[in-house]
Amino acid sequence: GHVVEGEGGPGGAGAGAGADGTGGGGGDASLGKIEDMASREKRLRRELNKRAAKFSKGQPVSHVAKIADRKTKAHVRYAETLADTAATNAALHEKWLLPTTPGLVEGEGPMERTFRFQQGDIAGAVDVNAARKAFDLSLPTLGPYAVDFTPNGRDLLIGGGKGHVAVVRWGDHKLVTEIQVREKIRDVQFLHSGQFFAVAQQKYTYVYDNRGTEIHCLKDHTEVHKLDFLKDHFLLTSIGDQGILRFQDTTYGKIIAQFRTKLGPCDAMSHDKTNGVSLLGHGNGCVTLWSPNMGTPLVKMLCHRGPIRALAVDPRGHYVATAGADCQVKIHDLRTYKEVHSYFSAAPAVDVDISQRGMLSVAYGGRVQIWDASAIRGAKASAPYLNHSLLNGGVVSCTKFCPYDDALGLGHSNGFSNLIIPGAGEPNYDTMVANPFETKNQRREQEVAQLMDKLAPETIQLDGDAVGKVRAVPKEVQKERREAAANATLSKKETERNTNAEKSRMKGKNRVSKRYRKKQQNVVDDKKMRANILKEEQKKKAKRLADGSGDGPEG
């Protein structure tokens, strides 16, 4: 037996007993069941502290009172207060704005292992709507299949190696469109929504709409093995036999950058969702990071001793999982570029993917393993979270987690299979980002909002937090700007004096005071003005030094 926990209901915790042993409410006052105000506040405070613990930045600074410098002590205390307030506010917002809890699979006893559970057992333990998510499409003569989901997880795109392409609204089991291109298909990729998708065919890459009509033939993308789409930048990227990485803007159809990797053919590509940097896995075991703003790799790191078959990036942008021909699956930290964990597979893995909540899928042969998020971010795991083996000798070719749902799509030689993976998807979605239940009008408004929020290719860089910051101006440039401003002020005053001097006044123009002012205005005023400007600059510099801020950025 086992327990499958799904989404928490609105009356889950409030209907039970309180944390301090008292009833949840509605008791008799004479029996002492009513919780007094003080106990209730203590219980709520404990719950809030427990929620805020995961938003904490780490251990607080110890022995603050022993800091000798009063100014440093005040800064440390202020920083700790800000961190505690931020964690508390985040916990409060999570309580009301993120009410749904993710699901999971738990064994009943300490000897029961979750990786022994079959999909039939899980489907029998969940409700009817969740059980409908597990299904198979038997297409044995048209595989192997490539798989992709829309950003909101509503539609499914499959492309068979024999030319079969289909878009399915998999939640309703409804076929949207189906075409036969009559040539080999290597990869498929949805664009910004389910209205358009790209297909990497035998020679060129084509773009189709949701009715199966060919919209564009991208003849620059030749012999492509892997497609990817940066939805925040509206960039379609491709890599293939030629080893040329191309970035094409889908809003106006121009290629903004293309670079020769000089590392041979490549069929492993993904991107970091936090900064838009593309990652490529090559035949020499190296992973390279690329940006359309630079013709050479931003980073090049050796991950395997053999060719890299597949790679996937954590949604937070902290880790990358790589699968190599050396039967190893490695986890590297993208912040330090060092190896974190290394797992062995029975055969070389052909595809890996990471879900929204950090679960890792590893496919090799006719089997797929799902590892918990702690296997990537925490200590090294000893066993996978779930296992699944295909029947009838099918071989897995592609795996893809569905956004905002506990589902994993498998493309294999016999068709397509959808698995139930409790806890894989994010249960709380933001309708301003992706809405799985959007209507036609909402989709149109969402497309307009995405185009308005489109980021320029120049924002693709390793430091994703640099976007939106004010770049500090060098001191030499600041000095030049101050001198230019002073010269402009002096020239303006001189122009005004020349203009006034040209004006002729017939009355009193030969007065003694007038002649005296004319003698004194040229040289003396310039020296005096320069002295005043220099004095003001010295005052500002002394004030900055007194505040300890130094030369900061100029607006």
C-alpha cells in the first residue's frame, strides 16, 4: 500500500485538531475546548515562523553586540531586520496567494520504496480527472517521436521520424491538427503560444500554424538536429550537422546572430530561463554557453569524457544536468562551474529534462527514471523517485515535463506515452505569465502583453540580475562630464554678456558707473565664476567622503 497526496483542499488543516492539542473550533466553553487569544496568537506565530524558515537567507549573524564599531553594528542589525521582514512578508504572501500544495508519493512503511510503484497503482490511487492524464498513443510505424508542450501546458506537440506531426489538447484528448510532411523529422518546438510551432525536417526548418498550414520555410536553418525557443526574447535557436548556432527573431523574421561553434555536429541544446543564455553539449564532452552578443563561448567547461547526448537546465538557473555516452548523468553548478553529483545509468542516456519543481527525468533504452529535486539541489540520492519501463520493446527518444501539471510526456519508437508524476509541476500559476485555462480573448491579450514585454537580445548575459540596474559610470567619465558642464555654463554666461553689450541705450550710456562696470566685467567675472564652480565641487566631494559613499553612478 502507499499514499498519494494531491492538492490540499480548503478545509484540510482547519478541520483537524489545533497544534497545541485543542480543537479546531466549535467546542463547548464549559469543557475548556475554546482556544484563548494568547494561545491562538502563539500557534499562528509558530506556523508563520515555520513558513518563513524556507525564505530565510541563512543563519543570522551571531554576536552582533560584540562588534566594536558602532556604525558597522548598526548596519548589520539593519540588514538582519530587513531580511527577517522580507522572509515574514514572503511567508504571508505564500499563505494567501499560493494556497495549493504540490502532490507527492509516499510509502506507508520504512521498507516501502516509491520507485517500485507502477503507473497503474498511481492511477488507481488518484481521482478520476488525474487518472485520465495517463494514456498511450500507439503509433508503431511512425516513430521515434519528439515531444513538446506549450508554455502553459495546455497543448501537446508530437513529431514522428517518418513525417507525422500532430497537435493534441491532451487534457481533453482532443486532436487540434494533424499533418504528414513526408520526410524525416528531427525535432519539434512550440513558439510563444500554441498557435505556431517549428519543425526541423530533413533539410530545412518549417513554421506551421495550429491548422497545419505552412507559414514559413527557414532556409537558413539547414540540417537542424535541435530547436529551442527563448520566449522572453522571441528568439528561435537551432543547431545541427553544420555546428552553426543561429538566433532568429520570430517577430520580424531576421537572423540576429549566427556563430560557428567549431566543435562539430551537435544535437544537445537547452537554455537558462533566468538569463536566456543557450547551452550546447558537444562531441568532445564540453558544454559551452552562448549569447547572441558574443561570437565566442561565454563559458566552456569539460563535463564528460565522451560525447554529450542531452542536457537540461534547472528552472532557477543554478544547475545543469548532462547525459553522456560514458553512462553517466552529471549535475554541475552554473554559479561555480563545478561538478556537484554524478549518477550512473545502465545504458547511455538519450534525453534528460528538469521539471518546474526540480525533478529530473533520465531516459535510456526502454526505461525512464524520475529523480526527486533533492537529488539535484541536496545530498546525493541513492535511489530514484519513480521508475517506468515501456512494453513491447519500445525505445525512448524524448522526455518532456508538462508545465503546471504532474505529467511527463515520453516520445518513443512505438508512439507517445503520458505518465503521472505527482509533485512534478507547479500547482500555483500566475495568469499574467501562463494560464492553462485561457480563452481566445485572453490569449490575444497575452500575446500583446508578451510583445510589449519583449526583451532585447542585448540583455542575454551571464548576470541575469544586471537587467534593470544602473551601470556605474567611471570616475574619468564623471570628471569629463563635470568639466563639460562647467565650460557650457561659462560659454552661456559669455554669450549673454556679449548680447547685452550689443544693446545700445541712448540714455545714460556715458555715465561714470557704466564705464567702470564695462572695465571690470570681462576677466574678473570669469575667474570668479570658475572659483565658485571649483568651490562647489570641493564641497560635494568633501560631503561624499564624509558619508563614505564615494563617487557613485550618475543618472
